[in-house]
Amino acid sequence: MFTSLGRMFGWGFLPLALIAKLPFAMSVVAVMTAVSSTRESFTLAGVTAALVGVGTAISGPVLGASADRWGQRIVLLIAAVANTLALFGLAAALRAEAPTALVLGAGLLIGLTAPQASSMVRTRWLHAIRAEFTGHRARKATSTVLSYESMTDELVFVFGPVVTGFVAVLLGVVVPLEFAAALTLLGVIAFAVHPSVRYARGHLRDARDHRAGASAGETVRPPDPIAWVRRPVVLLPVAGMTAIGLFFGSSLTSLTRFMQEFGQADATGIFYGIMGIGSAVCALGVVLLPERFTLTARWLVFAGVALTGAVLFVLTRDIGLLVPALLVMGAGIGPSLVTLYSIASEVAPFGRTTTVMAMMSTGVVVGQSAASALTGAVVDVAGYREGFWLSFASLTLLLVLGAVQVLLTRRRAARVSAAPAAAPAPAPPGPTP
């Protein structure tokens, strides 16, 4: 199946999509590194990084809706150029010792112009699958693609900070911002003009192309209203992704504090990578699950697995128990990501796929930013154990939202079964006796 998908886009699409995702994975860490080192203020660095998250939360759904309307190419090209300028702008402001307001403004602009490559990669895959496959093959292809994309997301967010640190050590603490800017300009623009963009040209262009057919009697369905993305059935998986973002932010921050306690703060990335790699492998394994294991059931099961790991996390007293806790949490988080994206792809209103995918990606960013700020304040005052409890609370929220999804699914099924069957068409009149 993956071979067929690879041939559909060309194998060059896979590394190109990874490169397009990498700059944003680097940006937040690059901002923290550059601001904290040049201004010697972790408070200013944290606020600037938080503004990156705020900007992404504001612009993510807007960019998604714009791509649904006008197509990905033009939106990506504009965002790539603007984001490149914002990253270079922050680097220049730090080198010139510009006022704090300019530093904060540049951080906000970095978030506002983030190209949303991750959500647009997924949307491109989903549109291509709907155009090329049907039935069981379409469902299998969707599961394969979303598993692969979740794996690459995990790897990108694990290795993005590693690349940032490597560049900072070799070339200076501000250079990662400029490196991310150059990567954005080259990678995102190359992704924007890749031939696969034909599957995501926007519903205005699709409607124009089908107008001739519609005038000849063909029915062309208009895109669903944008307000439909605010329905509970759509917002619930977005809330689930936000809970996962809360987990990412709280677990990394509290893990950093824990490793400092043992004098091994420089090894935090390695241990966090253990969870990320385990999560990526388990995410890829979702394609092996049978279809009778429904998406709703998967949400509950994998959230439960992650929560079990969080119990071990809370009980951790030394590094010996830390590795099993991280592995179990990763084993639940990776498949949970795939499951939530699969649910979102099914419930996304017609013509609003990129909007919903952007909302999902934004949920992770918002949750991670909020949890990082809150957990940082908590562990500074109370210690790492309270940060571990915040990770436990975020996964408890994910499990509770899974239970709500079960209730919502059952209610929808009940409404469908209770709906009156369509009345049979009247028989044509027979001859008059």
C-alpha cells in the first residue's frame, strides 16, 4: 500500500515533506536558545516562545481556511516568505540589542506566519487518497498515511531541537534562527510548488473547473459552511490534540527539572527522545490493526496505555524507572495521535479538510506552550514531582475526552437508526380497468 502511495506522489515527496516540517520544530527551541543566551533572561525567552505559540494559535486555522479556499500553493508561498523575514528579523534584533518590544513582536510574527506545513502535508495525502482510492483501499491508505505522518512528526520534533543545539554549539546561539529561516525559504517553497499540490488547489478553483460539467446537468456540491468546523464532532478531536500538547509541554519541562536534580540536564533530550522514538514506532504500527478495532475504541485504549505510563512517571524516584515510564507513555501517545487525526479526517466538513488539520496541529502547539509555561512555574516552586502530576492530569483529560467521544458516537448511531426510512417511490400508474 505504501509503495502505491509513494508512486502516486513520487518518492521525492517524502523527504521534501520532512524538510518542510523541520523549521517549525526548530523555531521554538531556537527562540528560547537565542533569547535566553543573548538577553540572559529565561523569563523573556519563555514569554517570546509563548508568543510564537499564541501567533500560531491565531493564524493556524486562518491559513488552513485560506488554503481550502484558494489552494495551498499561494498560501504556502506567502507564509514561507513572511516567516523567513520574521526569523531573520528576530536574529537581527538580538544581534543589534534592540528593545524588548521588538523582540517580543518578532516572536509573535514568527508564530503568525508559521506555514502550517504539517497540516498541509496531511491534507494533500487525504485529498489524493479520496481521488485515487475507494472503499477498503481508501481506509487502509488513510490509516497508512496518518500513521506515517505521525511518526515523522515525532521524529521531527525530537530531532529539531537536536539540530538547533548542534548549530548553536558550532556557529553561535543566534545562528539557529537564521538556519531555520533559510530552511523555511527553501523547503517550504519547494513543497509549495511540488506537483502533488494539484490535489489541494482550493474549492474555488475546483468549482471553476467543474462549472462546465455542472451546466450540462452534473451536480457539484458546494463546500460546507465554515461554521461547521465548530460542531462538537469536529472540536472533540481538536480538544484531544490539545490534551496531547499539554502532555508534551508538561512532560518535557518536568523531565528537564528531574534531570537537573540528578546533575544530568544535558541528557534530557536523549531521554525525551526515547519516548519520541518509541511513540513513532508504535504510531507506524497502527496500520496493522484490524478495522473492527474502531477509532473510538482505539482512543480509549491508547489513552489508557499512556495514562498507565504516566502512573509510572509519577512514581519515578530515579533514572531506573524513568525509561520504562517514557516507553509506555510513548506507546500510547503515538497511536493516539494517529487515531485523533483519523477521526478528524472522517468528520472534517466537505471542503474544509485543511482547516480542520490546521486546527489539530494548532491544538498541539497551544497545549504545549501553555503547559510549558505553567509547568515551568510549578517546578521552579515545588519541584519536578508536581510537574509529573501535571503530565498525569493531561493524559487523564485525554482519556475523559475519549469517553465523551464514545457517548457522542453512540448518540449519533442512535439518531441514524431512529431516523425514519425513506418512503418508497410511488409505482407508476397502471392501465385504467
